[in-house]
Amino acid sequence: MLNAEQLLDQARPGDASMLTDMVDERSLDADLKLEYAFLRAKLELSRQDGNQALFWLHDPIFQQSQLSSVDEQLLHQLRAQAFELNLDYIHAAKERIQLSSLLDGSQKQTQHDLIWQDLQRSNTSQLSQAKGDALDSLTQGWLELALIMRNQSDLAQQTSNLMDWKRAWPSHPASYLLPGELAALTDTNTELPPKVALVLPLSGQLANVSQAIQQGFMTSYYQRQQSGLNTPEVVVKDSESYPNLLSLYQDLKSQGVEFVIGPLRKEQLQQLANSNHLDIDTLGLNVLDNTSYLPDNLFEYGLTIEDEARQAANQAWQDGKRSAMLLTEPSEWAQRAASAFRQEWQSLGGTIQDEFSLDGRDSYVDVSAQWLGLNMTASQAKASNGSARHRQDIDMIFLVSKPQTARQVVPALSFNFASDIPIYATSQIYTGKPDPQHDQDLNGVYFTIMPMLLKGVSGNSAQVQDFWQQSAGNVLGFYAMGMDAFELMLRMPLMKEHQSSRFYGQTGILEMEDGVIHRQLSIARMRDGAPYPILTNQPQD
């Protein structure tokens, strides 16, 4: 087993597995059985298989043995990693809480940072339930800290909440050794910029989208104002009136503007990215193809399809799927989604057996039979009385299309005996507004969806409800984007200092990496023509 451990350390899991398979577990004494279980768990973690790793990490040998301090630390560490692979962040945090109690110094600080990261990845209802179930004060303290810091965009109020928690839990380990993000919060300038500018193409082809973003932005603005909190002065500019945005920046600077939200168009955002330095902190409302050379004070936030495709890949992997078929519209956005899915899926260890284009030239009933390896027409399939069997080398389908195409493809796959193959998709298969009559055809599909849209009309504030009822479904996401852009502006001082800081927004959980805001959406499944949340660790509160 020592040789197998060495091969694993050399990133040769295949060779390590072959050696491990040669071991007769029944012939091992207690110490070697313990070593064997650890090795098996490490092998499964190297394969990104959290469930199998946990199987070995809950082997009876761990209860039967008197673990050394080193082995106990390793057990909690590996269990935490396995739970994280399964996106079960509450249990991962509990393992790390136990691990942190065995450590001190910098190792303890590292675990505190990872505990906080796991708690931030858990949704509010999970935190509340876990707090109610927690029996020890150590875990209760952590969960209460996570809950009081949740969804409070005002940094000054967050700092006050943190101080209140520290006074209530003076002897808690996190009170004297704060996670890095919270330590950064206490040192962050929480003063709001006195004047901000919203720069959007309010005329031209993107006028409707821009108006939705503006209305969402001002909804968050007025909600904050009605709560009695300070609000900055907002200046609104039509970016289409400025061929060169850098000249606009000079005007804004002279007017005392200290933060800019926008622009929306990529060409204008590229103008800013090409400058070596911007005088004003800026949150661009799009994401450039190349984000390697952004000026230090330029940040990007967009509703990118790539984030959704990567999340769909991770969700399917968590569900135990390993072999995919891709069905993709030939549009540019769909190709980008397919590329992001492909890259993420293969990095996890998944395989892609086939890819087909949804070009609409042939009947999807007939062509899907070919995709599934039935080699028969629709009439032949119908005449088979259910005896036909689809190919067995795929266990999931990734569907990238608009609603009209998806409503044809999903029933066609079901007609051809593939209703047992789960279908995963991005939010583009849903219009954004309930349409049970037509969306019945999407029943069973798992897809990413913004938290605001998953809540439905009744689950949102009165201002959101008014906009929802008056607007087309295709602009609802941009309204949510405007709401989150306002909140991101408030949180930007902390996100600049500590980029793992997360915000639970209307468009998803938002987190910044290298100046780019990434989203983690909710996951829904279509049932009776309506989206229903599934039980995951995604934002659904």
C-alpha cells in the first residue's frame, strides 16, 4: 500500500488503483485496514467521487480504532473534501469545525477561512435548520455568525452585526480568530461614495434592456432609502451620446462622481479595458472575452451563459452522471455554453459521447431516434410497442436551446424511449414567466434559474411584482441584474479586499474572481409546466 500511496502522490491514480485492487482487505490487521480505508478514500477523491470517498471514510474501522491525533485530523479533512465535492457544504463545515478544534496557529486560521467559505455556500434555510439541529455551542456559534451576516449589503450594518456577535460569543474561537473576509470587513472603508453614475445605452437597440436595468437599480436604491439608510446621489447618462467613453469619464470626475455602473455594450467596455488606468471605480455590466488585462479599478458583471453551463456540469456530476450527450443550437451563445460545459465536464472526469446540432432541418422525432441509436423511424418506434431500447453509453443530456426548440426536443426524446435519461439545461429554455400550457413539454428537465424568477411573482417585493406584471419575460433578468448591480456597488470595497466575499442576490450567489463577478444560480426542475426548486445547496431562499 505504500507504493500505491506514492503513486497517488505522483498524480498516477490509475496505477495506484491497480495496486490497491490487488490487496486482500480480509488479510489486513486493524492498523493496515485503517490505512487501506484512507487510501481508498483518497483514490475516490482523486476521481472526484465524493459519495464513494464517504463510503470508505465511514468504514467501521474508524469507530473500532483508537485514532491518533494525525489520523483524526486526516479523517475530518478528507470527509470535508468529500462533502464539498458533493456540494454538501453544511456537513463539510461541521467536519472542518471539528478539525479546527484540533489545530492552532496558522492551521486553525486556514480552517476558519474554509469553514466560513462552506457556510457562505450554504443557503439560508439550510443554515437555519442546521442551527436548530446543532447540539454543541461551537457549531451553533458558527451558524449564528453566518446567519446574521447573510444578505446584508450595507457594510456598516454588517460591521455592527459582527461586533454584536463577538460580544455575544466572546469565548468562541472565531471571535478571536476571525475568518479572513470578516477580518477584512473590520478594516474596510464602509463609507458610501457620495455620487455615482449609471451609464447605459438608453437609446438605440439596447434601450429596452437598459431601461429594465435602470428600473432594477433604482428599485434597490429606493428600498435602501425607505429603510432609513444613506444613499448616494445617482447621475444617469446615455452612453450612446459618447462615442469615446473616456471623455465622459473626465466629465463625471469633474462632477464629483466616485463610482460608475456601466457601460453595457462590450465595445464601450473594451474602450475602458484598453486604458491603463481609470480615475473612477467602475462596474461594467458585461464580461469581455479576454479579462486578463483589466485595469485595477475596472470590474465586470454580466449574465454570462458560461457560468450557467459550468454549473449544469457540476450539478450533473453531483447527481452521479458521468457520460454526456450534447444537443446544441447553432447560435453563438449556445456554442459558448457548449464549450464551457465541455471544458468543465471533462475537467471533472466526465466523458462526452456525442454532440448534435439542433438546426431544425429535420423532424426532431425522427432525428432524435438516430441520436439515441434506435435506427428506426417514428412509425417504426411506435410499432415496437415499447420494445425498442436506446443506446446505453450515455447517462445524461445537456440541452442548449431557446424554449421553442426545447419544447420540441424534449417530447421527441421521450417518444423515443429516452425519458429515463435526465436532461440538464441553462435558463434559456425558460421564458421567465409561467406558461404551464406550453412548458408542460419541458417536464422533467433540470435547469439553472435566477432566484428572483424561481420565487415567482408572489415571492418578491411589491416593486418587483409591479415590474414583473408589466414587462416581457425576456427583460426580467436584466431588471434583477440592475438590482444586484446596486448591491454590488455597496459591497465593492469588501470584495476588492477579499475576493471570496459572496453576496446572495436576485441573479444568484455573486462572487468575484480576478475582477470578474461570477454567478451561481438556483437549480429547478420543470413539473406540471412550472419550475420547482430541487433540494441542492444552491440559492433558493
